Amino acid sequence: MMWIFYGLLGATAAFSQRDGIGDVPVDVETRLGKIRGREGTFEMKDGSLPKVRTFLSVPFAEPPTGNLRFRPPVPKKPWREAVEAIEPPPACYQGRDNYNTSFWGSEMWNHNTPAKEDCLYLNIWAPADARNLTVMVWLFGGGYYSGSASLILYDGRALAVTGNVVVVNINYRVGPFGYLFFDHTDAPGNMGMLDQQLALQWIRDNIFSFGGNPDRVTLFGESAGASSIVAHLIAPGSQRLFKHGILQSGSLDNKWSMDTPQRARRKSEKLAELVGCNRTTDTATIQCLRDSEPQKLVDVMWNVDLTFLEFPFVIVSRDRHFFRHKDGFQSLRKADFTKGVNLMFGINHDEGAQFLEHLQPARLFQHSNIHDHHNTGNFQDTATIQCLRDSEPQKLVDVMWNVDLTFLEFPFVIVSRDRHFFRHKDGFQSLRKADFTKSVNLMFGINHDEGNFWNIYNLPDYFNVPIQPELTREEFFDCVDKAFAVQPEVIRYATKFVYSDPYCNGTGKRKFYAEQVNQMVGDYFFTCDSIWLADKVAADPTNNAQVYIYYFDQHSSANPWPEWTGVMHGYEIEYVFGVPLYNKTAGYTRREEIFSRKVIDYWTTFATTGVPSVHGSKNHAIWPKYDQTSKSWMNLKAGSNLFAMHAKKSVECDLWRHSKDLEFNNYVHVVSSTREYTISTITILIIGALLF
């Protein structure tokens, strides 16, 4: 039975970004034309009234509607009359999470402005006297199927005035509208990534008019937003568009974030089948989908045969425009990305807690991202694409979750190889080779309980409860088998061993085993990939980027979920955006206000200098950089002295790295027809050794 919680943060649901005191119009002149926003004072809880400028719904592209649906974005043409940038923009077309419409814990992530296809806009906030300031660009999360630049949580005013930075939130297309893939001019894949890229180019060309420094741009994002930052490190067209990156609970190697071209195409074909758009050519199919009602696409997208925590449409690892024929997976493995970009990574204590409600049975490897799912059936690409283009957007949204997804797989995500974004690079191979932009400093983040959010949604039999769940060892084993049904049996055996009671006590450990599911889901789907990427960047002698990792362990007083869910995936964001500094109704403590100021200091000093620090404090903890010698993380928690800690989860992440290596080796076999693939005996022996 559905359980219900009411959160104090729900009192802010009526939030309006025009609630500044004494707002007056303010005009800025850009290369494209005049933009009219508002300048007013922003009331903080401490009584201060800083002045802030707000520009909402700033267009950076032509509306991706009609014949432009599924196509790369077109730059906005110049305009004559001033653009009124006063009201928040629509969210890009998407469905809603109907888990519990009266519960703020799930409703806070739903779009709070109408969902439309005409959605490619920016929100910009700057101190009234901004001159040559650091620019922080927010990329929202949502599994590439949901999210909005205008969520209540993402109001950039407090961050802008407290951190003395310019804050820019980007809208980008999600679901099939952003990630449908036929490797075709009409549907090349990674359109949502190209939206982000075009917005970054717009920022580089125009942010000076808002008081920002175009040479001091930092990307920060959570979940899919964090994964997107890594994709931009690989994409040739994103080089020189940003200097630093802050990755909050996400990386491109997360299993849910990027698909092979074969998997991405299979999902797209399944979507076309579900809406009745299977035509004889791709062009006709895409046109049918283009002509379909958008809600129809959204309604069916979750029926595309997904596995545990697989999302419908995500980044494709190789495409024509974004990766430009590079392979995203191989670029990751080879560390083939932009050098010298400083990075900050973050992990939440309970990343996996939120996502265990809607688990579907999965079959071994059948729906894994590592196999070739190419199956053209009885129709060709051109007709299919045309049919999809003719579909109503709601129809596409309605069916997109029906495209055969596995656990924690999302319907449409980044495709690992495409024409425009990766530009024929392979995203998976670029990751492995570290083939990405150098000299970009990075900050990585991990929350204490990354898994719990997902467990509530995907394992409801055990976790959809108001009190702390308890599991027997047998029930824990059942969770392992369900969550990792697509993994080889040897991986599931190793998982049961690594996460079981080390003293082999099967009784009296019921809370322990429930917590282990939280940690297990968070480790595999979020945490360990961030640590692996941090190691990859830090170990690269050709990359002079600085790397920092934080471990977020602060449970918010305003968190509407039950206390047992801990510090879940996404619940550091309110501190980054300074919500405790201005929200008077949510019950934040004085300690949380002080903590939020410290978090803002760390984020904004890193964005400015590449080194996180606290302004004007002689006694704050020194945040050591992460390297192969120290492997230091910073523990972030209110009411305590912040302290450096040694890296955690080495045994768990070794297990999952072997699992990912098996998947990648199989992927290489799929994309390369010149050699026969066999599973490494050495790898199997290493994994098997974990059982004893």
C-alpha cells in the first residue's frame, strides 16, 4: 500500500521567481538583441537585502518544434524588439512522476511550469553590480527523461549573491525528444547534449553582457547533469567552452547514462512500434513520430524493455554531431578527454535509497547495454523517423517507458557514438582511454545514501514503507538477484559475498541487510563510477587537472522522506543553491544555514580558482586534492568540523570495476567484428577470489 509523508519544504511550492522587493526593469544588450529582465532586492533570513538581477526565459535556440523535432538545435536568430525575460520558461516536454501527488518528496522533482516542446531557454541570475564574475552553469538531473531549469530548488538568486557569481540554468530536451536515435540526419541522437552545447556557446558569446567572464565558466550538475559534464569532456565541440567541472553524484560510466548505438536504436524502434509508426523507411518512421502527439510518446516510453535502474532514452556513445564518431565508452576507458579541467566529485551517503519501487524482472544480459540489439524488423529508418515526427508529443511520452528497460535503465539517454555531438568518437572507448579534454579541474561528489531513493521506487516489496526496512539474508539475496539479473551469475555471487555480514551471522542483522541494499545500489549505479573516473583523471600524467572528492553526509531538516532514507541522491542540492539562507518555513536550523554558506564557498571558490576553500576562515579544514597517493575525500556535514577522510569502498568498487570491465570487453567485441571475444580468465579468477 502507498505510504504518505508530508514535508515542510512543500510550503515553498507556491514559489515565484518574481518575488523580489521593489523590482524594476533592467535591459542588457547582447549580440542577438536586447533582453529585459528585473532588478530587485532579495530577502535573506539574516535580514540582508542584496540586489540581484534576474533574466528568465532567455532564448538560445529556435523552437525545436515541427520539422525540427528530433533534429540538432538551430541557433536563435537576432531579434529587433526587447525580449521580455521575466517569467520562467516551460519545461521541455516530459511526463510526471505520479508516485504520490500529495507528497512533496516526489512532487518537488516534477516540472513546475508547463511542459512544452518550445523550451530551449536559459535562466540567468547575477548580483546587480556584477562585473567580470565567474559563471556557474547548472545542468539539471532527471535520468535524461525529466527535469527543468526552473525547479524551485534551482532558484539561483541566493547562490549568485552569496557566492558573488553569475548563475545560468540551461533547459535541454529530454526523453525521445532529446535522445531518439536512428543514426539518421532526421534523428541523429544526443540532441539534448547538442542543446547544452549550443547553450554553452551562447554563454561564451553573450555572458559578458550580464557581468560574467566567458573565460571563467564552470559546469556543475547532479546525476544526469553530472554525467553530461563528462560527455562534454569527450565531445570535440565542447572544448574551450568551460574551465572546471563539479560532478554531484553522477558520471558518464554510470550504467544508466549512456547507451551503445545498438541499444539506443533498439529502444527507438520499440518506441516507434508502440505508437504505430513502424514504416518501411527510417525517414517515414521519424516523420510519423514527428507528427505524433508528444504525450503519446511520453506515455509509452517506459515500455521499451528496461532493466533495473535503466532509463528509456539516454546519451548514445557514438554519433555524428556530438561525439563526432568518437566512441564515448572507449574514450572513458582511455581517458581520451579534455586535459587540465579541474574536477570536483561528490557522493551522498545514501545514494541508492530512493529508487526501489518499480522493479521489473530482467533476463541475463538480454537487455544489457553491452549487447547488439540491432533488429530492423520489417521497416526501414526513413519511414519510421517520419512517422515519429508526425506523432503528438504526449503520445511519445506515454509509451517511452515500454521499450524493454532493465533495472535503473532510462528510456532515452546519451548514445555512445553519433554524428554531431561525439562526432563519430565512441563515448565508452573515450572514457576507457581517458580521451577527453585536458586541463579541466573537476570536483566529484558522493552522497552517503545514494541508493535509497531508487530502492523505494524499484524494490517496493521491501522498501516502500514508512519505517526503517528490515531484511533477512535470504531477502537480501533476492534483492541482489532482482537488481542484477542482467549480470553473470559469478557477479551476483560475488556481490552477495562482498555485501553480506562478514561474520556470517544470518540472524539479528535485518537492518544491516536493508542498509546493504542501499549501499549496493548506490555503489554500482553511482558511487564507484565517480571514484573510477577520479582515479583515471588523477593518474593521467598528461593531464594537469586538479581533482577533488567530497562525501556528503548531511540529512536535511526539510527532507520530507522518512529519516531512515538518510542522505539520498539529490539531497545536497538545496545547500548548494542556498535554500536554508532564505527559506523561512522549511525548518532549517542555524547550523544548516552556516553549513550552506560553507558549501557555497567551496563551490564558488572552486569555480573561480580550481581549489575549494572557505572565504575569510583561518580554522577551516584544508581540502586536499585527490591523487593516487593520498586518495583523500572531504567529509561534508553540518555542525561538525569538516575533515579530510581516506577514500572508502575500495573492496566494493573493485568488484564493480571488474563487472564493468566485463561489460566493456563485450562491448568492444560488439563494435569490432575483426576479432573473437572471450571473457578474460584472469578477470573471472579475480572475481571468483572474492567469494572465498
